[in-house]
Amino acid sequence: MKKVAVMVCNFASITESIIDQYGITAIVSNLQWPEMDSLVGDNVFQKMRDALSKGINSVPKTSQPSMGVFKKYFEEALRENDEIICITISSKISGTYNSALQTKKLFSEEMQKKIHIIDSNNIDVAESLLAIKAVEISKTLDDIGKIIEAVKSYIPRVYFYGMTENPDQMEAGGRINHVLAVILSQMQKLGMRPILSMDDGVVKPANLKMNAKDTAEALFRQFEDVNKKGLTSGSRYRVAISHADNIIEAEKLKKIFEEKYPSQVKIDFISMTGIFIGAHVGPGTLMCSTLEEIND
């Protein structure tokens, strides 16, 4: 079998245990936030809360990996592997995919044939689920063309959704205006939970959940609504959960999945949200991705 290196970009949330278990390479790039060292907190999300409480409007600055960063990772992977599969954040919301493609052109024609860039059309743990599937597929097929085709067949079967804890954080980060932040806060107090999802590679409002007082319950209801047909027919799902310093709700969501669908759902991992996504959505955010398996 060919040795295939599978990579995810810096916008994918993933745990060290999953990286070790599947041999996935997580591309890392620098975070810029000069005020971080002066803020209180055990992680970057707690520091973001501290900044908001102190009226500091600064938030972490993130950027796509440079061509130099991609080149370094590609060169290292090619020393020990026959092929590379690099899975990136949706090209419709980041230049990461294009940066990876441009980096590929820096290699010889022979080496370019070994570098395969896949636009996940998604974000966060959705990228990581696709990477896990890519590793599993590469262990069963020896033809790289068939491997890539199989991985891409899962892209439309991966669904991503999330909810913010505090709209004020998104306002502080410049993602929404003050009026919308106030409206969302009032809606949440009334038990109305706006859910965001990926639609054709772009983040959009997906639903408005009524009488859902916590994020775990609301996200689980969204999973059931989207997958009614699959759940009824016995489809199996892989699930990954990420949280921006909100482990209680993350564990609650995991428990709901396992209690309601013990034979149809596998929770692959719970991860702290990567800061390159977390900086845009704010502390307390809970996000989830599901991958519907293809029946043999």
C-alpha cells in the first residue's frame, strides 16, 4: 500500500490523541494578539472574556498559512510518504485552499502529481472528520485517484452547525453589529436559539430553535431535523464536537447523542475549538459536525 500523508489546515479543530491515532498532520501558523499576555485566563477563550469585561475591543488576529508554511509541511511529508492529501477550510471563506494550490506549483511536475489539495467546503471539526475518513480510506485502497474520489464523495455528507454563547463576543470581533447583538441576546433569553451552519461553503443562519434553553439540546435537535430520513433508515454517523471553553455543554451534547442513538452514532472526539475559528465566534461557542457513513 502507498504511504499517504493526510493534513488539515490551521482552521481545523482536532485533538492530539486523534492526531496520534490517525497520523494526521495539523498545519500550524502564528496567532497575533499583542494584548494576550496581559489578560487573565488559562486559555485564549478565557482571556477573550477578560478582554471583553475590561472593555478591551482587541481580539486575536488570524490568517491563512503562507506559501512558505505550506511548502515546509509538504516537503517534510514527501520525505516519508508517497502521496499527500491536504484538506482545507472552505475556499469561499478563506484563501487557504488557493494558498495551498499556489504552493503546489512551486514543486517539480513529478512532485506536483503527489500533492492533492481538497477543499472541504466546510470548517472546524468538519475538516477533521473528513481527514479521519481520508486516513481510513487510504488504508483500504492503493490507487490514489480512487482514494481522492472516495474522500470527495463524503464532502456533501458532512454537516456542520454551531451556536454562540454570547453575541457580544461576535460584536467585539466585528462579526455582527451592536443592534443585531442586542436582538440575539434577547432571543436567547426567551429560549430562541439561532443556529449557524455551512451552506455551500459559506456560514449562514440555519434555523431558530424554540424552547431550547441550552446549546447542547438545540444542536442535537438540529441534527435530528437534518437527518430524519437517515436516522429512520438506520444510517450511521460519525460526530465531532468542538467548544470554545464550554466543556460542560460539549459533554452534555455527547451524552445526548450516545443515549438517544447508541448504535447509530459514534463520537470520534471532543476538542477545544481552534483559535483560528474561535477568534471569529467567541468564547462559549459550541460547534458540531456529523458525517453520514456510506453504506457498503
